[in-house]
Amino acid sequence: MTIDRCYCFTTTFAELAEVAAATGADSVAALQEHRLFGQNCQLCHPYVRRMLRTGATVFGEVVTAEDEPPPAGPARPAGACRAEATPTPDG
């Protein structure tokens, strides 16, 4: 089995690697600003993350989100919480 593309949109990982090199895109979301892929089943996301990390564009094994987890979101400053950003009814 060879996996070399987003099958929902038929965008190859080689195409995405070229876009990443040309634009500096360094994440799935950044690449999606330039190319249509990965918006249906999202099974290609771990492969794209591995491609961005290693440069590989053809895979002979199944790569899962456990193998290539999404990056952690931005850290909130110490002491910040969502409740602080939500206004209260009495102002």
C-alpha cells in the first residue's frame, strides 16, 4: 500500500511539500490557506504533519494521529482562564 495524497481532494503530498517550501507553511492549517485538502475525513492530516516534519511525501505504512499528533494550541498566560474573558451579566 502506498499513501501519497489526500484522497478526498486528490492533492498529493508532493504538491503540498512544494507549497510548504514556497510559502513557509508549517502546519496543516497554514497549508490549507494555499491548497484545498484535508477538509473531509481528515485522515491525511497525520501524513501531512509527518511530511512537514520529515520531508517524506510517500508512505508505505498507516500513520495515525497517535503517531503524528496535532501541535498543542497556544498556551494561555499564567492565571488566565476562559471565565475571565466572559463578561458577567452585571458588568
